[in-house]
Amino acid sequence: MYFECGSLDDAINVFKSMPERDLTTWRTMITQLTKNGFAEDSIDIFTQFKNMGLKPDGQMFIGVFGACSILGDISEGMLHFESMSKDYGIVPTMAHYVSLVEIFGCIGHLDEAMEFIEKMPMEPSVEVWETLMNSCRVHGNIELGDHCAELVMKFDPSRLNEKAKAGLLLGETSVVQSNLARRNLLGFRQLIQEFRTGDTSHPENDKIYALLRGLKMQMKEAGYIAETKYMFRKIDQEGKEDILHAHGERLAVAYGLLNSPARSTIRVINNYRVCPDCHTALKIISELVGRELILRDGNKRFHLIKNGKCSCHDYW
């Protein structure tokens, strides 16, 4: 519960104070530390677990692979993958292969990912191709991404359509419009504030946009350059930047800055995967205003942003 709320210190304190810990407890620590961006701590917990002579299960390894993905460490990921069957007699499932493909894809080793898939001892599932497809979109390999999309369409066309409509592919988010319920919830004093991209209905609308305009000028002075390459609308550069600056997560953060005590943490829940430009913008904003921003995106991944840096190390 504490992890899902972004309260890491409370979660860790509960873990440390437990008189006994079962497999689920350890697995939760490993998985949730990874989700919150503390991949190195996740690996340390796994090492501590093994040093106590305890035996991991297959689900725990998926959490470990997630940590390796954030760290961009293919070598360590492969070592753990080999250790599964060699040291613990765990037969890898499709979920494990998907996790390995994600490790390759996160750092753009797409050819190696494809080679790994071709050597799989079982027929790749739609999840495998979908994972590689997403990585191809992120890293700009349109040709391979389209090939993967064809395979996803072959296995499960409805799945691809749902994903595209949800805007989870960077190749598709460029055409998401403000009326597609891009929702962000900002918890503040036991109240939930909802913002949609381009929203102008909030009672404090004028103050919110005025603050964002001021921040935009400061951000540019700090070196910010809007990332508009995924926006294919036929409008000028300024128009594209205006759309980005009206994304729901920025509106939510601006409202939090206006209505919360100085130096307090602002928490935002985003029902979509945070876009690359907003991720960069929020890092800069955190440094400008001296605030910690906790953003939970559609992947249920937490981004702890502070002093211009994010806990995800820009892998998410």
C-alpha cells in the first residue's frame, strides 16, 4: 500500500520492522523498488535474499529483470536468466522471455532483441512482439516496428487496436487529441483534482496557465527544447509547443504549485504513459521550483523527480 502511494520510506520501515518475511514480502520489495525507480536497491534486496539461503520463484525473477531493464544492464539480466534454470531449476516462461526482450529494447539493442527472439525455444507470443514493437517506436526503428506490428495484428488484431487507442505507443501518441480523456489526478488535502489535456474548465484556469507560461520562459532559459517530433498535426512549431504545455500532468503540477505549501511534495497520477517531452519538462520544473514531484504513469511506474533528475534514469 505504501509503495503504491509513493511513500517509499514508510514501505521500507514496515519491511525492516517485520519479525518474519515470507516469499511474497521479498518479492513485493523487489518489484516495487523497481517500479519506483530504485533498481539498484532492488538488486541489492535480491542479493540479500539469496545470501540468506532462500530460494526465489519465477515471479521474483521477473521483478529482477525489471530492475535490469531500468539499469540498462543486459549482462546482469542474462546472468540471472541463466541462473534461473541452472541454480534453481526454474523453467523460463513466456513472461520471462518478454522481460528479457524489454531489457534489450530499453537501451535500443533492437537487433540483439530480434536475435534473442529467434533463438527462443518456443514460438514467441503476441506480448513478445508487442514489447519489441514498443521499443522500436521509442528508438525510431520504424521498419522493424512495423514488422512487429504486423505480427501483433496477425496474433491478436483487437489487442493492437486497443493499445493504439490507449496511446501507449509513442508512434501513436502524436495524434492523441485533448478530447481523449488524458486524465491526471492530483491528490491535495484529501481532494482529487482532475485535469485533461488542454483543459480550461478549472476555476483557477487563468492562474494555472499564467504559471505555466512563466515556467515555460524559465525552462527555455534553462535549456529546454520542446520535443515535438511525435506530433504530426499540420500546425506550426509554436502551436505544437502550446499543446505540449497544456498536457494534463503539467496542469496538475501547476495547480499543486499554486495550492500546496512551499517545498511540499506534489503527487500526480496519469492514466497514460508520460510523454518524453513532459518527462523532460517536469525534471526541469522540479529543479526550478525546488519541489519533489511524484508521477505515477499508465504503466503503474512511479517517477520520483527531484533536483532535475528522475528515479527512472530516463528508462521507463
